Amino acid sequence: MGRGVRAAVIGGVFTAMVGGAAYGAHTIMSALDGGTGTPEAASVTSGPPSADEVRETAERFFTAWEKGDAVTAAGHTDNAEAAEALLTAYAEDARISGLTVTPGEVSVSGAAVPFTVRATVSHGGVSKPLAYESKLTVVRGRTSGRPLVDWRPSVVHPELAPGDTLVTDESTTPPVRTLGRDGTVLTARTYPSLGPVLETLRERYGERAGATPGVELVIRHEGTVPDTPLLTLADGKPGELRTTISATAQAAAEAAVKRHGESSVVAVKPSTGEVLAVANNRADGFNAAFEGAAAPGSTMKIVTAAMLIDNGVTSMNGPAPCPDTATWQSQTFKNLTGLPANPGATLADSFLRSCNTAFIKLVDEEPLTDASLTAEARERFGLGRDDWKTGIASFDGSVPASAGPDRAANAIGQGQVQMNPLTMASVTATAITGTFRQPYLVAPGLDDRRTATAKGLPPATAAQLRQMMRLTATQGTGRTAMSGLSGDIGAKTGSAEVDGQAVSNSWFTGFRDDVAAAAMSESGGHGGDTAGPIVADVLRAAG
């Protein structure tokens, strides 16, 4: 609705009582007789109003309402202040005129009067008829004894509740046709996960999409509750908003997350940062793919490996022994059950087998500090700075500098590290290209957004990360999930333990040519078992 429209609030606090509903005993009031100062007992009628009183009171109210006399009509209710505010808004803000009210038969109880309203709503030279049914109840004023309309917003319109008002104006969110990268129309019906995303894009970019707003009569609610449309006077002209979404990849993502409850997936184009798909299968409707914050498990080892290489601790073919356990400041870390020790392992060996202890032991090497992983994440991968501008709400990860056992836990994606499928897909994209390109759903030029930047990775580091992910997809923990995919492929698995949760969260990130994807499934277990097939399905379709 247009700004500046006066919204009269219904059902406000009483400042003066013009009566009230009461039944029962006769009431005696004091009065003055002829101004002589001599008191005289005056009787006030009590008990339910008669059928004649009900009809007469309703008729007086309807007559004044039809004339547009809000003050007089409100005087026939038991809350004149609230009634006058809404009845005034009915004519002025809702722009309703030519009112005709037709009473129905009085109810058997004798107090309720159904009625039909016919009127005209006009705005900007356009008019449309309005018709609806409602009802009112007549009660006895507690102090006056007068029969009065029991005031409530539904008297004016049956869908009105306390705090609501009626307004006719241009729609606040003009119609927008949201398109995928190839021109496919994206709708919530076809792509359910995109429902909240499309609504947000409409709100944010509707005016920039060339849309012309329509004109509507709506119920305006208190707070942030969206308006409820009652009558459309003029349809708006839809605008067109092009997104980076691939209809093919999105369809695959929608189907893939249905494999497991509480799952989310994101796919991006590493060469540009464009988001190709975002899907969630969650009971709460939360966009965990973009806004979630959870420990990413061993997928974080991509960033940790980059830190080790960039700081000269080791290299892809350098030593990274994999013992059964590793102790860090009195806390003992273990590998997944069934993973044999390998004292002669290289970093590539420990990466593709996802050996926790190898990474735990290496993060104690000089020149690493408590802040080294944080610096790598922020400066190279663009994580944890709260400056991503994707086009909708998103969380760009958190990798805080941590001392004690959390420093070691952070290195394997536990501790205080928090990510989501969006950030992990971006991590993979940065790792294989060496360049950080902030993901986005709508072209930054549409609203002159300044996307986040980071210095990215040295070419030698990126080459090693890409090769280690290739080995993981073809020989390591990601082999089963990625089998059957053609092209240049790579992966990293992850399992994140959560306090109070019997089964770990399943994480998986991978790439195929110029597509990177990441998924998370709550209580999904090993990364390759649940999240892995989701990522593989999206990579297969998007490639």
C-alpha cells in the first residue's frame, strides 16, 4: 500500500465507556429534579433488549453508516471511540462509498442481526462493486440502559480482527515474474524450496523489475503481518526479474533433498559465483541452505589444508602421519571407526581418507597460531566477515580464533566453526579456481551492490587442493557417491557430531567441471552416505 495512508486502529483501549453489555438486576441512578437540587431515584432499564429494540438500534446504526455519518453511527455502539475510527477509515482510507445495508431476519435469540453490504470501492478513476455479509449484536448498556450495538471490528467486515483496518491503495509488492538464467519462469509451485526466496526477491527488487503496482482493497494488520487482499481494482503489470538459478539444477536439487529429511543443498558456478540452485527439505521452512549455522565436520579440512600449505607446514605430497589418536592439551581426538593408522601418510593420503588425527597434529606446528585458521578463512576464502550480499539473507560462516582444545577441533570442522551449504559450496569454488567470487542470486548491478572480496589462494595451493579433492572423489571417502559422474570431478566428505544428537550430521561438497555444490543432512551419518548422493545428483544435472 502507498505510504502516508492513515491507518485507523480498531479495537483500541477504552478511554470512555459509553455503555457495556450487562444483564440482570434493575439499576437505580441518582438524578436531579428540575434543577432544584432535590434528588430523585431514576430507574434504568436492564435485561436483554427486546426484539423491537434490536431492530430499531440496528436500523439507526445502518442509516447513519449509509450516510457516512461515522460520529452518529458510532454513538449507537458501546465503544464509540473505536467505532468512529474504523467507520471513518472505511470511507476515507478504504475509499468505500454508495453504501447500502440490507438487514436480515433477527436471530431466534433476538439479539443478533445479519446483514448484507453492497457498496463501491474507488481509486484513481477506477471503481468496482463490493458485496459481503456480516452481522451485529445488540446489547443493553450497563450504565445507560440503552440498547447499543456490541462493537467489534467484524461488524464492518467479517474478516476484520482487533488492530486491523481497511485501506485501498497501490499494492506494496507489485507482481514480479522471476526468471531463471535461461528465461524459465520460477514459481513456488514448481520449485517449492524457492517459495520464500522468490517472495524476498519480489519485495526487494520488485520496483527495479519494471513492475507496475496494482490497486487493492486490503485488510492491513498490526505489526509485520502481510496485508490480506479483499478486492482487486486494477491488476498490476508484472515486472521481470532474472536470477542466476538454473531450472535444471534447481529441479534436481528439489528432488535430491527429498532423499532425507532436514536436508539442504546449494550449487554455484565457480567461474562467476552465480548460485545455480538452492533447496531445502525442512519441517520448519527455514532456508538452512543460505542461513544455517552448523559445524561442517571434515569438509572444513579444505580450508585447514590450505592453511597448512600456505604457511609452509606441509604440502600435498608432504608428511601428514595418521595415528590412531592425537592429544591436544589433554583432549584426545580419534578417527572414524575402521580407519587404520598410517604413520607414513602424506597430506593427500590423510585428506582423501579424512584422517582427523593427521590434521590435529599438524595444527600444532610453527608458525601456526590460534588465529591462523581464522586468517585463512577470512583472507583467502572470504568467510566469517558478515559482508556477503547475495541478494537475500545469508550467513557467510564463522571461524573464530580459538585457544585450547577448540583450536584443534576447529581444524576438523567441529569446535566453534559454523558453516552452511552456501559457504561450503563457495569454499570448494575458491579451492579449485584459486579465486574467491562471492556467491549471488541476483546480478549486483541491479541494485549496485558491492559484493565481498578476498585475496584468494596462491595458484600452487589451489592446484594441490583441486588434486586432493579429485583423489577423494575417485579413490577416497567420496568415491561411492561420485561414481558414475563424468568430467573433472572432486569431493570432500564430512561428519559433524552434535551434542545431544545420536547420529552425526552428514556433510558433502564436490565439484564437476564448472559447478560446485555442498549439502548437509541433519542426523544423516557419514558424509558420503546421505549428503553425498544429494550433491552428486545436483552435479549430474547441472553439468
